[in-house]
Amino acid sequence: MTQDTVNKISEIFKVLSHPARIQILQEIGKGEACVCHLEAQIGIRQATLSQHLMALRDADLLDTRRDGRYIFYRLAQREMLDTIQVVAELMDMEFNINETMHKACDCPKCCD
């Protein structure tokens, strides 16, 4: 393994080290979501949420799609959730990405 590879892996783990980012990935793992939707689901204020989303995007963990005034986030690689799942299992903890969304917001996803 090259030093560049080791550095890239280390950077990914740094990005994933914040609990809010794990929550964001867990929520987006259920389907693409906009900032207002994530705010309603996770309970993090918009400004903080946007900073975390930017860090995840900069690490190439998220892709985006614009729909009018909304930007929807989706996982760039669904396998990242598998990685988090394996870590949770190694620690004998639960990481469930299949829970249904239940808090609505004003985004097109909730209004459909």
C-alpha cells in the first residue's frame, strides 16, 4: 500500500469521525434528501448541517442534484454504509439504515 493510499484512507476516517456526519450518511442512505429534510430528521440547525454536508461532498462521499431551489444529496458510494455497518458490528452496536423517515418538511420529497 502506498503512502498516498494510506493518507486517503486516513482522510476518509477523519471526515467520518464526527457523529453528525454518520447520522447524515445514515439518513441519506434511506434515499436522497435536501438540507431542510435532513434538518427535520436529524435536528441539526441548517448552518451546521451545511458545513457537514460540504465536508462529506469534499471527501467525495456525497453527490448532489438540483431541483428548483432545492439541492438533493445522495450517497456517491452506497458501500460506505456497508463500511460503517461493519464497524458497528465489530463494536457490537446497531446501525440501522432501513428505518423509515417520519418527520416531514416543506421539500418536494415530503410534499409528494
